[in-house]
Amino acid sequence: MDVKSAADVPAAEILGQVGSFGVRLVRSGDRYGLEDRLLWEKREPGVEFYFVDSRSSCSHKGRGRFIARYYYTTLRFRSPKAHGLCLDGGDPLRMSLTDMELARVMQMVDATVSEFASEETVQAWRDSWKLPD
């Protein structure tokens, strides 16, 4: 198996924007992190959020200002009692998503994930987080 350095792997693109946030899916083998120096080596993808405004749109390779990263199953299998998603509680700007905004994010992300992962694969990602009895 060939091992690629982060410099050899193209960066994942932004899937779209919801409100003030760009959404990016990081798949196994994609670059991520500060200046895309790291390789995502996990089987389960990550979902990244970038704050996009006139001042930050030129930062982090045009994606905006990095705010948060979650595992896909953390967002996909949230508690039904949860409302919205706080991306950064310590920031004076509104760094959270409403229920409707999060639903739009998950439509984009789920559509992309369905292109490369079956429901069984998604369930295996979820099961991998369970603690043994």
C-alpha cells in the first residue's frame, strides 16, 4: 500500500454554506488541520465548520475561519432532545446552528456520505463508539 504525505493529497472542498458557516466533509485520506498538514486516517469522516464573513473568507485557504470539527456519527445520531448545535460557546459572535440550519447541514453531509458509505457502514461507525459491557 502506498503511503502518501499530506502534500500529495488534495484538500476536501467545502460542501456548501448554511448561514454564516461553510461545511466541509473530511474523509479518510483527506488533508485537514492547520494549513492542511495532517491526514485524516480514520474510517469515519469528520464534519468541519468554518465561519465565513468578509474578513475571514480569505483565511484558511479561502474556507473562512475554522470553528469546529465533529465526527459524522456525533451529528447523525444526536439525541432527539438536543436543539441546534453550539459550535463555539466562547465566541461573542453567534457561533451556533439552529435546528433548521443543522437539518440543512445534515442534508448536504448525508447526501455526500451516501455516495461512498452504506447504511451498514454508517452503523459500524456508530457501533465503534460503544463501550464494551
